[in-house]
Amino acid sequence: MKTTQIRETFLQYFADSGHEIVPSSPLVPGNDPTLLFTNSGMVQFKDVFLGAEKRPYNRATTAQRCVRAGGKHNDLENVGYTARHHTFFEMLGNFSFGDYFKRDAIHFAWDLLTRGFKLPEDRLWVTVYSEDDEAADVWLNQIRIPGERFTRISTSDNFWAMGDTGPCGPCSEIFYDHGPDIEGGPPGTPEQDGDRYVELWNLVFMQYERLADGSLTPLPKPSVDTGMGLERISTVMQGVYSNYDIDLFSALIQDAASSVGCDSHDSKSLRVIADHIRSAAFLITDGVTPSNEGRGYVLRRIIRRAVRHGYQLGCKEPFFHRLTGSLVEQMGDAYPELPNARDKVERVLLKEEERFARTLDQGIKILDRELAGLDGTVLPGDVAFRLYDTYGFPLDLTADFLREMNLTVDNEGFEQCMQEQRNRAKQASKFEVLDSKSPNLDIEVQFSGYQSIKEESEIAAIIVDGSHETAVIEGDKATLILESTPVYSESGGQVGDQGIIVINGSEFRVDDTQYVSGKVIGHIGSVVKGEFRVGDTVSAEVDAELRYSTMNNHSATHLLHSALMNNLGSHVQQKGSLVAPDRLRFDFAHDSALSGEELEKIEREVNNAIRQNYSVTKELMDLEEAKAKGAAALFGEKYDARVRVVAMGDYSLELCGGTHVDRTGDIGLFKIVDESSIASGIRRIEALTGTQAVELMQTESRMLSEVARLMHTGVGELSDSVAQILKNNRLFERQISDLKAQLATRGGDDGTLSVEKVGDIPLLVRRHDDTDVRDLRNILSSLQQKLDSGVIVLGSLNRGKATLICSVSEDWLDRLHAGDIIGKITPIVGGKGGGKAHLAQGGGAEGDKLDAALEAVSTVIA
């Protein structure tokens, strides 16, 4: 039986036993920030087990994608060296949320294994927790498993807990005996660590709650959580011993061998590559991208480990990304999100391969040189750290190299170097924006952007993902450090400039500019074409249009600050700002919303200052001198002894390092677009200037004129006309709602309602499309007056979504519950719902299945 058939057989077996087939959740848990990755089938149901979430089913079955390659659950270093370790695996599971318990869970498992999969009973061994007499009784007296293949175990292996406190309970594990040709003893014996007896299925019985004092109290609704590795059951079903010999892995290994040019398929490196393409591809599919921290760093380690093993097999060119197609063939039908993301997966993998290839060869040479002079069997930690910091070798990758030569690495020494670097990072400027692993930059960058927007300079450093690089090529994302630059770095609320850096036909697009270490200006972007190397003399040019728009907005912010103080009082203090090319935002201290009249007055004053065309001067002076002149400063900000003072005539005087217009008239126009509260005592004004302000006013004028034309009135009378229309509209809506209810309750030609009988229960099911919930309730109320006994269910398709509402008359409440009825039919339309015993409602996004949901009502209440 193929792996795909095994997966399908498992899910269908439990579906036939009343379980809901629930799709695999993503590898990035959405409900548990403490988990790096989804590592078991129960993760997506954690809140259900804890009682924090209710689902429309109490039995579920899944084939869950899992990753164990980081944090507490980490199998990365063993992958390729054992028969059963993986970074990615599929966990088959069935779950009961307060429904069935030990007896049914055990019978389900035994029946599927022996009758469904036809495994020989004499190959199956069972363990239970030593104190679990209930489970033992089921196995011994109902399943009748022989005592010699049954063991009670008192260790934590057979008692599961969600954490130090919370749901917990005993386990029962089912093992498969691979036969006497393989070493190892039965579970529970001193020889159990051998490979002969392999755990297939773990049945967890959550029946207690562990309290803070360690005591156990019974749960009101015991539950079941089981898990069986698809790869393990596949080895048994396909008559092989190693997981890597099953059909799925055989195909991946064959394609991996072809990609790297390897004749033999029996290679641990091929096993590593075949395993890692699964975890890498699905992580990327679920939104993880290679980086230097968190989940992204785990992904980077996986990819680089696979590339290293390809390199060891003699493949020096990118190959790993080409295995995506093979993986899609093997697993795309089961997980359609994978083929949908194929292009993205291949693109991300290729980019990471190319990046690592530039340093892999050099790093291996460094490692070989160090090993040649190594005295002993332990590589010093500082050497491993240099490989990590300079050449991108994760520690486990270096350990992987050494393992093949029976050598180890000094982990403590490596961690000491890492801690020293972390300590250095803590001393970095508050403007630091690179990853905490960035090397220190002993560079003094000169900013020339006050005088010009274009300048030639030399590349002093190139940084990629926190590490120094000597060069970058087309497609690379990087941060370029120049010895001098006209490009403004984000500070003081003003966003960083954008622009280009060019040399001999090569082009680097600057998307943002930030301080990356102290006052070192970093040009953040990507290589559009060609390449750039440290030491190149390049031309850096600011995007002039964006710069001038930003200057308009920054100067307007100063004018706005003065206008606010003039109109609201001296208590107005700047609390923050954003100055971008397309807008400005100014936060200030004030304890109440500004009236429309106040906003108009402030806007008028700013525009008057613009029309005055004040000269804008920028001057360096001592801080104390600037304060003596009355220059406004940002409260709480620390300034150097020498500061830059920006004056706009005698209207505005502020300390500021940003870029500004030469005369206020350059701003053109100022228009406030919003005023709001962002915190207690803090207000925010958003505004536009120049061309953006003109375009907004023109657009609004056109819209007003067009609306006035459509309403056959003048712009001056528009407000009164709209008010009258809204008043009439509310009246019409009430009349329409009443008419809908009357029409809906007219019945057939003879005036009777089409009521069916389900057993002795009167049932009325009707569909009223394009009807909102309020009108649907009105219709229901009218129908209740005509059908005083029974069940009414109404459905409506409105804008592609389904709405369902149900009522149960008082005389049927002892047998029926409206909330239960809605809870069972709303999943059909892809949603959920609930309510009280006499009235409930719900809905879902799959409106095309509304008829099926309505048809299911009679079955639900039967």
C-alpha cells in the first residue's frame, strides 16, 4: 500500500466512524506563541482541549504536517544518520473532545491496524501506564492481547502532560515487532532502546487536571488525543525497515541523486537532502523565509545543511530548488497549498543556495586549514564562531562536518563568543536596525545631502543579513555603506531617502536609508543589475521628486507646530511625527479634540505663512545659544553641543537635522485631512502639501459637483438634500422590511405553509435570498405566529455568504435545541453558529452549499 493510500485509509476509517476530517494546520502555530513550529497533531486543538474554544464537532481526525528542527523538539542533527529521525513528518491522529474515551479509542486503533491495515496481531505489542487499570482491562479482557505482549510502564513515557499544570493523563502505546533479525528488546525491558520494536501509535487519555500543587483532579469531560507517524506505519505496510525506504522517500532520493549526479542511492547525504526538501518547502509554503533569527534561521540551517551535503556529493551548482517538483508530485494532492506555492518555494530556495554558495567553498577551506593543525579531537569554539559569523556556517552544520571525522566542537566556547557579540550589540545606538548579529562598523560617514542630491563615493562595506560580504550580485538584498553620501537617513521623524547607486552599468536600488550603527548611514535595497564590490567608486543619487516632496512636508510640519501653539496655547508640545514624501503626521499634547472651526483656523494660518514666502535658513550653533533664541526642541530628546537650527522668517524656529525648502512658498499648499486621538492627552493631525494637496482638493471638488448634478441641486444646497434623502431612505427600509415579512408568510396558493413532518416534529424550512439578518428575523417572527408548534429554519444567500436562523417552539424544547441544530448545519457552509434553545443563528462563507445545509435539517432533528 502506497503512502498516499495509507493516509487516505486512515482518514476515511475515522470519517466512517463519525469523525470530522480536519485539514492540517500550518507549520507556524496560530494559537501558541510558545511553539516554534507545529510539532504534533493536537496543537491546532489545544484551545479545544483547554475549553477555550468550541467546534461544531466532538470527534476529529487529521493528517498533520509537523516540523521538529529547533527549540525543545529538535531532530536536525540526527537526520540522515538514523532510520527514523526527520525534520518534517506527518502525524495521523484521531481526537475525542469529551465524546468517547479509552474503550473506543483502543478498539478503533486495534480494529484499524488488524482489520483495516491487516497487520498480524502477533507482531503488535502494547504498553499502558502502570496505574491505568481501565486501559489494561480493555486490552487484556476485550481485545484479549496475550500477557506476554502487554506491559505496564511506570515512567513518564506513558503519562502525558500539556505542561506543568493543565490537562494530562496516561498513555497507551502500540509497538510493531520488526523481527529477530534486528537488535532490541520489547518495550519496558532493559533492551528496549534497540530498533526491533518500533512505536507505531500513541493513545493519550486526558482525564486529569494537574494543579499548581501537583495534585490531580478528574476532568469533567475526559478526552482522547492520538498520534501515529505516517512514515512509520508506511514502513510496516511496505515491508521495509527504514523510513527512507518507503515509496515517498525512494522517489525523492532518486531525484536527489539525479540532481547532484550521484550513482548510488544508499547515502546518508541523500537521505538528508530528501528529508530537508520536505521541511524547507513546506515552511516556505507556510510563510517562513530564510533569515538570521527565529523560524527563519531554522529554515536557513535546514537549507544550508542540505546544500552542504550536496557539495559533499560533488555538486557545486544550485540543485536543491529543483527537488520542489518531485515533492509536489509526491505530496501535492494531499496538500494543495504546496503546488500553489511552487514558484515561490523554488525562488526562495535558489536565492538561498546562491547566497550560501559564495561562502561555502571558502568556509570549507578555512575549516580544513584549522583541522590540519588541530591538536586533539575538539574544534575550538572561536573557530566555529568565525565560520558562523563570517561564512554563514550554523553551528550544527560545522558539527555535521566534524561528525564524519569523529570530531566534535567546543559548544561552550562557541556560546561564549556569541554572548560577547550580544553584549557588544547591546551597546549599539538606539538607531540600530540590522540584526543583532551585525558586525561593528568602525566607519565615519559624511552626509552631503544638505548641499546636493548626487555625489561620487567609495563603498566602505557591504552587509547581507548581518554579515560582511565582499560583493553582491543581481537580485541580492543588501545594505551598502559609503564613505560619504547625499542620501538622508531616517531620523527626527523624516523617512529615509530613496534613490540609486550606479557604477559602469551596474545599478543598486535604494529602497530605504537607515542608521545601522551609531551614525553610520546604511543604504538598504537590492542589486537591480550587475554587481558591487567593497572599494568600488560609485555614484549615489537621491530620488529628487521624493526628496523635494519630503522637504515640503517637513517644512510644513514646522509651520503647523507654530500654528498649533498660536491657536491652542503654549502647552502644545510635539510628541512625535512622520514626514514622508506623500504625507505628514504630527502628534502633539492637547487634552481635547479640535473643533472644525479650530482646524480651519490652523489650516488658514499655515497657508498664510506659505504665502508670505518666508526665507528658510539653516544654521549650526551652540545648543545654549539656540535655546536662548527660543528654538523649539523635542521634549526628552538629547542633543549634541552643536545643533542645527531651522528658521522660517520670524514665524518658526526649531532644532532640526532634516531637509527643508529654501522658502516657505515652495510648499505651495497645506491641507489637513484628519484629526484624531492616539492616546490620552495626545492628538494627531495628518495633512498633505503641494501637489498631493491640490489633487485632493480637485478630486473632492469634482465629486461634490458630480453628486450635486446627480441630485439636481447646487453644491451649496447639497447638505440639506442629502439629509432629506437619508430620512426618506430610513422610512423606505422599514416599509420594505415589513413587506418582505408579509410576502414571506403568505404560504402557497391556498394560503397554507409547506410544513413537513420529521417523525412527529413539524418542520418548516425556507430560503429567502438577498435578505439580511434583521429582515430574516422579522420573517421568522411572522412565521412563528402562523406555526405555533415545531421547528423553523430559514436560510439566505447574500453576497456569496450563507445566513441560517432557527427557532424551536416551547413545546419541543425538551427534545430539541436550536443552538445544537445550527451548530450541526453551519459547518456545511464553512462556518459556525449557535444560540439559545429556542432561537439560534449562524452562517458561513460557502454560500453555494446553502441548499445542502437546509436539506440536512431533517436528518439532524430526526
